[in-house]
Amino acid sequence: MASNYPLTGFHFKVEWNPDEKENVSFSEVSGLNMSTTAIEYREGSDKDYTTLKMPGLRKYSNITLKRGTMATDNGFFEWFNSIKNNTVTRRDITIFLLDEEHEPVISWSVKNAFPVKYDGGSLNASKGEVLIESIELACESFSVKWEKKK
């Protein structure tokens, strides 16, 4: 039964590498933003001295994925390091927001993503925190789907 409460953003999963056999956990996903530029236009014979506005090209922000660094998995770095002179492996990525039963509530389907920045994390001898690595991805588009509840 669907509730009338706002959704929480802490229970999610990311499918980022279809070749990977194991499930990778992420601590943060950010940058799921899109915008449309406004095109201003004025017809030469228009008596009003104002411009008309119409929607133009859609733009998608870069998406950042963060996770704890694992000694046995350097997939972020390998993907970023695979970029060679205008050659890159693009991936479709799906991000799922999950409910209490671990079922998808909302999904974001990211198309043709590729890495544009890798961050290995911050080393600090005075803190006992998990080392967090991140990868920033450019994408061509994404779509949002609200999953229907039974």
C-alpha cells in the first residue's frame, strides 16, 4: 500500500557495470539534474516590443557516483583509464530508489554515460574514516520512471 509520506533518499541501488557479477554498493549519487534552455525570438513585424520564448535544447548535468574504496575492485579507475584519444566505453546506468521491501519506487535510466573525472579520495592520518572514491560521468540523456505500486 502506497503511503502519503515523502520518499527518503538513503535506500537505493545502482546498476553501473553490466559485466560485473557482484553487487556494488554506493554511498552517494548526485547530479540527477536536467534543464531546458529558453530560446528568445521576436518577429520583425510584431507590434509588441517583447520577445517570445520557446523551449530549446535539453541539457543534462554530470552525475557523480561515490563509494567506499575496495582493495579488490578498481572498476572506477579502470573505466576512467580506458579513455584513449576520443575512444571511451559508454555505459547505460540505472539508478533505483527502493522502498522498505527493497522494490524500486523510482528509476533513472542514464544513457551513454562515460567518465570525465576520477577522484581517489582524501587521505588524512588524523581521521579513521572510510576512503571514498568517486567518478563523475557525462551522459547524453536520462529518463525517470515512477514504478507502479500494487
